[in-house]
Amino acid sequence: MQEMDGYPGVTDGDSTKHQERHYYLLSELQTLVKDLPCSFQQRLSYSTLGDLALALIDGTVYEIVQGLLDIQHLTEKNLYNQRQKLNGEHQALKQDLVRRHKDAVQSCKSHNLVLLKSNQQTEQEELTMQMNLLELILKLQQKESQSGLL
């Protein structure tokens, strides 16, 4: 069997099957294009669709897309785990802060109590701000990941 010109790896015996697959994919692509707005339809010529059908025949494109999906899922899982870990750390920090505040209030003399509570309120606000900033950073990372910027 000899190879077909222009199609490396495709022998004469496979040429009919290859051509049928090409026509099938081309037909499916044309059907999909009909559902697009006219401005997009005009940009997708018959030869462009034919080239796309040829690119889809060997399955490499599908393998690439599957690989990209796997990478995306792993990235999302990693970001989710980071977020869970960060939330756990935030909870531990909050609990520690509340405990330290209670201990300080119990050991504080009454004339210093107002100043202590003011300092504790400031400390609580700073911790909340830090947690909000970290949460915002995680959300931005997730959006970048979803949009393919990472």
C-alpha cells in the first residue's frame, strides 16, 4: 500500500474511510456554522471549514482539549484547596484573637478597660481587613485561571 499524497500516514486502503470522515466532519461543521450570526458565517469560508475538518480527523485536537481540561480541573482543585486552607487559618486566627482578647479583658484593671477594648477593636478590624484582602486575591486568581490568563 502506498501513502496518499498530502496525507502522511494515510494509505490507499484508508483513503475512502479518511475521505468519508472528512466529509462527515465538514458537514457537521457547516451545520454548526448555520446557527451562528451572519457576521461570523461570512468569516468561515468553505476552505476554512475544510481545513478545520482535516485538523479534527486524527483526534489530536481532542487530545489537546482534554489535556487542557485536565489542567484546568487540577488548577481549580488546587485553588479550592488553597482557599479551604486559608479559611481554616483565618478561623484559627479569629479564635486565637478572641481568646487573647478575653484573657486581656479579664486581667485588665477597670481604668484601662476602655483603652484595651479600643485596641482590641482596631486589632479585630485589621485582621478582618487582611482576611478580606486575601479572599479578594484568591478570587482574582480564580478568575485569571478561568479566563486562561495563568
